[in-house]
Amino acid sequence: MTQFRMPAEWEKHEATLLAWPHHEEDWPGKFEPIPFVYGEIIRHLTGVERVRLLVQNSRSERAARDCLKRVGVNLSKVDFTIIPTDRVWTRDSGPIFVRGSMGKKAMLDWRFNAWAKYDNHRRDDNLPARLGKFVKTQRIQPMYKGKRVVLEGGSIDVNGKGTLLTTEECLLSKVQCRNPGFSRADYEKVFAEYLGIKKVIWLGNGIAGDDTHGHVDDLARFVNPTTVVTVVEKNKRDKNYVPLQDNLKRLKAARDQNGKKLNVVELPMPKPLIFEGTQLPASYANFYIANKLVLVPTFNDPADRIALSILAKLFPGREVIGIHAVDLVWGFGTIHCMSQQIPA
């Protein structure tokens, strides 16, 4: 059996992979400010690591350069790469980077089916293959029972030591099915072979408004090998209250790869964020851990301050910065969804 290890997000990065926003339908009526939100995120990231920025074509590159220059980005830290995409959620469409037994980096090219929701995903599914021409490392297509495995980066989170978080709603759903016929045991075998996972912690349902059908990066995240943060809803009348209490209970009962209990820290939820009658998946758990930096989505909510304070205490060696994400979340994703780390 091939043995790999998926590094934790806080391990040193070579770069962050992003795709410049272009699919206006993802932010209907709100696309105009989105490039500047990206610009702000890239400005912070380039202070601590390189950014590999995917653009649709030369025209898209010129527009991106202009926007980034206007917001003060150091363009010498940005690698512009022309690879057309359908959407910009590289956490899910991009590769997952792992290390082999000798420490050599490899790129896992999972099959991507656009969350079993959209037909236009051919470019996104081909992203790892095209990226492989620029990122010189082995590319592997994970297989199980003779078929390529569908997996999105936002559906899992790891502590880098052999424990993985995921949800039943996302991977075991019969409605938005990623891998027909896959059981819990099947996924655990795949995770063991390709990600080096010894222990899988299964949470239940995701937050309201999540059109990815229960991604764990809106719910619970490792912040170090033994500590996990999880969002909780205090309002018992809120639709998120029951599922988030269930996830909290599961985490408190869980054990890691060594059979030890986790340190579980609660993060608040912002008040429900509604736009045009639709509840959006606003969550402080969708933060991104970069070199010496943690970027956290904020929502003009009193809980912003509380969430930032909690995360600042959990990341004493990193600067914790809030990014205004009220417009960004109209695309049904925020900072973690749009980014993918490339380990050093």
C-alpha cells in the first residue's frame, strides 16, 4: 500500500494557490467588490508567502495586476499562471498536496464533480493536471475499486499526525452523492492510503446555507495537533442549534490517532446573514492558516471580535487578521474555500 501524509495547514507553505474571480454568476448583483476583497487577501498573504494566482487569459491577468497594484500588493510575490477555471474555489477543485515516506511532495488529483450540483466543471476537474506543468511534482489520481475518487478539500481537515475530520452529510449523503456506493469504511481506507490517516472523526450535518452539503471547513478545524475549534449556536431557536450541538458532543467524545481526547474550543456563530431571502454560510471556521498569519472572515457582527480573540489566543505565533466577507460569502464560500496551500 502506498503511504502518504497530508501535512497540517499550519506547516510551512511554499505558496498559496488562488484563482482570480471571473464567474460573475457566483456573486449575482455583488461581483463588483469581489476583486478588491481578493486584493486585500493577497496583500496580506504576500507579506508572508508567495501566491500562485490562476487567471483565465492575458486580459484577466492585466485586470488582476491592475487591481492588485491599486491595493498595494507586492507583485513580485505573485506568480500569474494562465489556467482557465469554471469557478474559483481552489480548496475543492485544486489538488491536495501530500508527502511520501521519504518526504517527497506529491500532488493528489481527485476527481471533481462540482459538489454533485453543476454541469460546468470540466475546467475545474482538469485543474490539477494543468497545474502539474507548473508545479514540478508527481501527480497521482487516487483510485478505489477501479474508479477515481471524488473528494473536495473543504470536506476534510487534518492535524498532520493521522487524524481527519469530515461529515456524514457531505460524504455519505444519498442526495448529493460524490462516490455512489461508498461506505464509511471505504472512505476510511482511501484516507489511510492516500492521506496517511489512522483515525477519522465523523461529524454530522453542516451549517445552514452551505451549498456544498456539509463541508467541515465551515464547522470544525484543527488549530494544532491536539486542539480543534468548532462553531456553536447559542440561540436554541436557530436552525443551526441542534446540528452544531450534536457536532460538539461528537468532538468531546472523540479520540485522536493516539487514543487521546481532543481539546475542544468553541467558536461563536454570527447572526444569520440573509441576502435576497437566502441564508448564507457565514462561519468563522472558514479561516485560512498561512505562514505567520491567519486570515479570518468577518461579517459586521458583534461576534467578530469574540471569534478573532479566541483564534488569536490559539495562534500565538501568528498574526490573526479579520477580512470583511459579507460580499464574499454571497458566493457561498469565503477565505478557506478560495485557497489551497502548497507545502514547502
